[in-house]
Amino acid sequence: MDMSVKDVAALLSVSEKTIYRMIKNETIPCFRVGGQWRFDRREITSWMEDTREFSYETAVGNPTRADEESISIAEFLRRGGIYYRVSGGTKEEAISASLELIRMRIPELDPKRLFDAIMSRERICPTAVGHGIAFPHPRPFKEFTAPLSSIALCCLANPIPFGALDKEAVDTLFFIFPKSEQRFLRIQAKLLRLLKEQDILAALKRESPEELYEAFAGKETEIFGGEK
């Protein structure tokens, strides 16, 4: 069932103005129908679960100075790594294969425990965001935080069904490993904004890590200015 801005504002006990700010900041899942913003009730319920331990100041895009931390998607990707032609014919196989590869870069990662947590999250609501991209992640994050925030990008050998709302098969997986639970939404929001850029989407299709790092770094500077 779809919800309106008014419905979601009432559900979260915030003003409609706050909801529009969250839409602008891309920190809440939504879509447009005939010029109107709409929200999938299942996605909103899942989003609330993911953010239940976050302060709403962080969720609506007004983090306190104490929450501020330098964010660089390009740097996070360098930390987590980029992996091409990852095998797997199903969601489960692709995620498992991805985690085994990522463990070589992040040795403290426990692939089995993280896989189980991610699949538990996927059963509640698929993490595909459209255009062949998904953000597999566990809920909650408290047992899976990392010493340093990082992002691992896994490009699959073949597209796989992922339960995306746009029905498109997924061939690109972003795994976000946040330093703290509060960091996940901010990293995801910035990454989602950058993934709207055709330059970024084109670079994703080419097997050139350095070109992709440069594309992200350039667009970050162009879109976010002095914010890193």
C-alpha cells in the first residue's frame, strides 16, 4: 500500500516540511507518481527498523557537530575494494561470494554471520534501489560495525533477480561497512545521490577501478562542494 507525505509525517510524528527535507536529502525511501511523492509502506516500515536507534536529527539531515565526520565515497571504496565478475546465479550465492572476496580486504569480517544477518534483512524487504543496484546490509548494525567506515563494490558476472520494485535484475552490489550505526544513513544518502549521475553509472560499467574512483571524487566535489 502506498502512503502520502501526510501519511508518513503522521506516522513519524514530524511535520510535512520535515518529510520534504528528508526527500531532498535522500534519507527516506520514496518515489514519484504523477508528480506526487509516494512511499511504499513495506519500505517505510523497514526503514524505520533500520533507523530506530538513530536520532531523527541525523535521519532528517541535520546531524549535530559531534556526529560530523569527513565523508568521501571514493576513499571508502578504496578501503573496501572493487570486485568484478563476482559469481552467483541467485541472490544468496552472489552475496555469499561477495563477502568471501571482501574478507580478503577486511579480514575481521565474519562472512557467515554477516551473510545470515543480511539475508534476514532481505527477507523483510529487498535492498535493491533500482537501475540494477542493491545495498545488502544487516539490521541492526550494532554487531557489524568496523574500525573505519568503508564501502565494497561487487559487480556480478551475471544479473540476478533481487525483488527490486522496478523488477530489474541486479548486477551491482554496494556493501557499506559503517564505523557506527549513525554513519550508515549518511553514507548511503550520499552514495544514492551520486548514483543518479550518468558519469558514475557509465564508470560502473567499465572494469576500471581508478576511473571509478576518479569519477566519484570528481562528482563529489562538483555536487557537494567543500564537503568531503
